[in-house]
Amino acid sequence: MDQFNGFIHTDGRFLKDESGKKVLIKGMAFGNNVWENPSEPPVNQHHTRESYAELAVMGFNSVRFYLNYGLFEDDNNPYVYKESGFEWIDKNISWARENGMRLVLNMHYPQGGYQSQGAGHKLWEDKENQNRLVALWREISRRYKDEIGIIGYGILNEPVVPASDADLGTDKWAALMETMIEAVRESDKNHIIFLENILAFQDEASYEMDWNTKNDKHNFAVSSTRENIVYEFHFYSPFTFTHQGLSWTNASEFNKIYPNEEDVFATGVSWHGGAFNGEQCDIDNPEWQYRESEPVTVTDDNQIINYVFQACDIGEDGAAYIDDIKLKEFDSDGKETRTIYATNFDDDMCSMYFWASNNIGSGEYVSTKGRKKGGSYLVKGTTDDASGSIGFFRPVKGCSYKASGYFRVCSSNESATIRPRVDIYKAESISFLNKDFLRKNIKSYVDFSEKYNVPVYCGEFGTGSLSFRDDKGGDKWVEDVIDLFNEYIISYNYHTYHEESFGLYLNSTFELPDNRNELLYDVLCRKVSK
């Protein structure tokens, strides 16, 4: 069923097939259990020939095929390649071509460790690991240089680079990247090479991650090579929506809905004021006590507000709980108009952002300390100004806002300040959780593409399984993202076919897929086939 007889190639900002026609890569990721660091392919598990047939019917034309270096060589026997890994690729090329599909080979787990979670620093610290990665790509490209069933090579997934500053980190990635490009091009001029931007920079001593964008190129290192180079980004924005409820992320306690015109995302934010004269808690009262803030008034269109649980100087052995919180709006006459936010913390997806001026203390959701039942939010061990807060909210100019809640104090520190507060911030730009927010983020990669006259490709996008429950809107998020990719002519790949967190199939990756996410399946069938 082959529907192609040549290679996909780049032409300025676009991809074209062998006939010169513009083409979109529409892919689904096969994870292949790479995170388990396998030494052999996942034979008789994860996916089958029928999986390709299913995806082809849905409208997909490719699979982003994840690789772990251990499929090809052992650490105790480097540069000696195992045929079983290449036979696994060959089998999947055959299955794909039977269904008119091709593969993007992606090095998801290189020598030196998986990059995305910051544990792969040995790739950057041990030159031999880089030499082995370069040699492996030289071997892969030598074997597949004439294989039209392969679109190209993703030479390193989500690089996380340890460096003393961002410029040096970018230089490190650029040097390794160019060396891998040269190794591939020694024998293979046919295939696309996919170059990813740096996912995060990492402190060389502490390995602390810095996820911020550090240059005007989206953390890309732009190669001097132009022909058949595609720049790859990943899209999980906003992280608090796509990763909500996943225990292995710092978004595990979020409960987000898409779209939500009240869910605020702001840039260029600066603190502008707050309600500091509201009722404080009685430090000597161990029972639950109700407190309200003073009202604050919003005077500018570029202001946003948030709910603050101030828990200052509780003491190293002190603690304060909050429950049944509300943020209310009042018009210019002082009449209550609405409740902007309320929670009783009975849902374990409810949480707050903890902050301490001296980084001492902590904040966490607790499931058994609620005022009536259920949970509450706990701040403990603070020795200076500290707080928990609930994101940003969209106010109405001219209206006033008041915070309230119930507090239980376990502190003997007389200087402790525990109360609810409303803070006002100014922002350079304000967005809300809707399609325009997604557009703004995706358009920034289009701007990069236009500036450098290069193609961009979304090698991963997706949202976790919990965003499809309880009308949270995961299906609508996927629909809007694909619409925007089509509008801007951006090739894309959904992550992923088969895993518990993000999969089209949600059962264990050590079983053949049978637990399908029907909401996701329906939206992919409707949108990918267009």
C-alpha cells in the first residue's frame, strides 16, 4: 500500500514530497517502553502491525518512533551494535509502509541518560557518551540512507544542558548537534534531520533546572546547515492543564478546565498592592476561626488579582491551616456581584502556590485536616514573610475584591501574621485559557520559522488523561491545537499512542493496547483526517 516513492524534503519554511507538493507530517508517537531502559525491543507488546492500520484509517501518515540507545549497544560493549535493534526498526518500517505510513526515528533516551527530567547530565559531562551517540547516528544513517519509509532523524529528544550560563549551554548543544549532523551527512543526504530546542538549562553543581527561554530563538541553536533541517518544538501549554493530576509532575494538584475565560496567564507581572489591614488570626486560639481581608479596588485594565493566604513567621515548629476560602467581587456601590473563586479543599486537586521570602518553610495539600471534612491547605515552618496563593484572576475595573477563609493556627510565635489577603498585580500582557492563548504560543514558533526561513515541526503535543474527565475539555484543547497547526501549516505528532498518562490507549505499556480514550479517539479521527 505504499503511497510514496521518494523522500520528503525541505523547501524554505515548508516540507514537500517527492512530487514537489507541500506536505504535513501527521504523526503519532510510539514510546516503545524506552523509559524502562530496555536492552531488547518490546516484542509482542506495546503495538502490532494492526496498530499502524488503525492509525492510517484515522488519518495519520507517520509514527514518531522512540529509540533507546540500549536497543543497539550495551554500556559494557560500546560501538558493537546489536542486530536485534535494527531488525525491530526494519519490522516497523515494513508495517508502516504496508499502511502508507513512514517513521521519524527519535533518539529519546541517549547514552548518558534520559534528558527530559534532568537526569541525563552524564551525556554532557562524559565526552565518551557523546562520541557513542554520534557513532550510533552514523551507523543508523548508513544503514537507512536509501530508505524512503523513513522521513528523518530526531537526533536528541528534549536536551537539558548543564552549564554556568545560557550562552555556554547553547554552545554545548550547538557543538554536539553539528557533530551529529556531520556524522549523518557522511553517508545520508536524503533524510531530514530534526533539531530540538533546549528544554531546560541545568546548574552544573546542584542540577537545578531553569525552564525559561533564554534567547530570542526559543532556545534553538540555529545550524549553519540549511538543507533538510527542521526545527522541532514540543507543545504542552499550559502545563498546569495538560499535566494536571499526574503524580510525577509539579502540576499534580491542579484542577483546570479548557477553555476558561477566567483563567489568567500574564507576562511582565509586577506586584502593585494588597489588602494588608484585614483581620489577623488570634495566635492563641487553636480552633478554626473565620477571617476576612479588607477590600481592594481595581483601577486599571492591565491589573490582575490573586487570593493570598499570608502565613508570615509561623516559626520552625509552627503550622497554619486554611479551608473554605472565597474571593468575592463587589460593585462600586459595595453590592456583592459574584464569587470569583471558592474551594473547601475536599478535592485533592485543589492546591496553592507556596512562596517564602527566605525559602524556609513549605506548603502542601493535606487530605485529613479539613474544617468539617476532607482536606485543607497547610503552611508550616516559616520564619519570614511567606504565603500560599491561588493563581491570577480576571477582575473588573472599578470593582472591589475581598478574600475570606477559615484558619486553624498551631504556633506560639507572637510575631506570626496569619490572614487572607487580595493582592493586585500589573501585567504587560494578559491572556486567558482559550484558543487565542494557544494561538499566541504557537504563533511565536511561526515567527521563528519566518525569521530564519526554516520549517518548524511540533514533535510532541498532547494532554494527560485527567484532562478528558469531568468535562475538563481535553478533547477541545486537542481540537484547537490541531486547527492551529493546520492553519499555520505546521507538521505535528501526538504524544502518545500507548501509556497510562497521555496515551490514546491508557493501559500499561507492557500490555497490548485495549483501553482506548474514546474522547481523544473521536477528536483525532475528526481532525487528523482533514
